[in-house]
Amino acid sequence: MQRLVFSAVCAAALFAGTGPTATAQNKWATVKGQVVFPGDKELPKRAPLNVTQDKDHCLSKGEILDESVIVSAKNKGIKNVVVFLRPDDTDLKAELPKEAIHPDDKNRKAGEVVIDQPCCMFGPRVTVARAGDKLTVKNSAPVAHNLFWETSNNGSYNVTIPKMDKWELKEGLAKEEGNRPIQYKCTIHGWMTGYVRVFDHPYYAITDDSGNFEIKNAPVGKYRIVYWHENGVRGGAKGRAGDPIEIAGPTLEIKPVEFDVSPK
């Protein structure tokens, strides 16, 4: 009888020792997916841009193609789609609770976001950043460029950046009201534009050349996922709240999501 009691106590202690660890490990997951152009639509073609300024430099490597919609001819994957998580709530002001943020995020240091203008186009076209990150806008070209933007929480700027020089935003980037993207332009070269989106949590990603994305250390449970492109949000106005998903570990692989990013 004593042996039976002892065994039961040991088993209980063993379970108590391993249970919390297993639970902690199962609280987080990697979310993967792909965003593709609709299969029943003709792939968009990238047209040459109308370059009217500094042609000798801007066209020194050939025509400059429009980057507003970039779709892979191999798999129809869409580049530059920003994908991010939201609470499972249709209230657009709802925010992820602190317990939904992975503990390792506390050790994160502010990053540096770099945008360049090497040959009369911004690179990258679309940038994702975290609140507090530092922004540097470079001009590695032999001609002057400009950065122009008007924002609610990140100031308004219209600065000329001399050739082979740079400009730095003094304050760290801040999330915009309504989580709106910031559009920036070069007023010297009117065809140049780009976007930066600033988040107050770590659960965002941007699709690569094949339309793939990955969000690590996402909280398990019911949430919503949003797909944003400079030409709109997947699902229109309702899509701003995102599509419901249930995240489970260790990896959630979402089936390819179709998104018509054609200019409206």
C-alpha cells in the first residue's frame, strides 16, 4: 500500500514538473502562408514609368518599371503585401493584450529602418517597422532626391537629400492613427513613391517575391489576420478587421490566399 502511494505521489510530481513547460511551449506558434493573384484573372503587366527628370542617370540601367503591383509569373505570388494579426474583434481600435505578446519581445531593441534611392526609385517600395525603430533615408545616387510625407504622429517633412547623403528622422517611428500606412514621395522625381507601416506589436510580415510570409512566436488561439496592399485591403472595408483564424502550434500553414490587388 505504501509503495502504491509513493508511486502516485512521484507521478503527480513528475506531471507537475513537466506540465507548465509543455503548456508554455504550446502557447506560441509560427504562422506561414502565401498571397496569390486570383487564378481567373490575367496577370498584371508592369509598364515602363514616364521618366521626365534626370534621364541620363535614372535610365542608365534601362527602363524603370512600375512597382505598384508585382506578381510572380511562376506561381502568381504577390510581392509587398503586408500581413498582420489583430484581436478577434471587429472593433478597429481593439489592440492585442500584453499577454498575447511573446516574453522574448521584452528584450527587443529598437531597429534601424533604411530606405534608399539608388536609381530614381525608393528601395524597398514597402517597409514594415516597429514603433520606436529609427528611420534613415539614404540617397546613394549622383543626383539630389527628396523625401516628402505628411502624417499624424510622425511629423510632416519635405526635405532635400543631396547626392550621396542621408537624412534621419530624429524621433523613433510611431504608429499612425487608425494604423494607417505612411506614404512617402520624392517631389523632384514625381513617379517615386513608397510606404511604411508601423506596428506596436511584433506580429507582422511582408510577402517576398513569391508571395510567401512568416510570422514567428504568434500567440495560439482565435485572432484575425489582415492582408494590406497599397491598392487596398483584402475584403474591402470589412477586410480591415481581418479574417478570423485559429492559431495552433507549432506551425499554422494557411492555404494560399487570393487577393486582387489590381488598381481600383
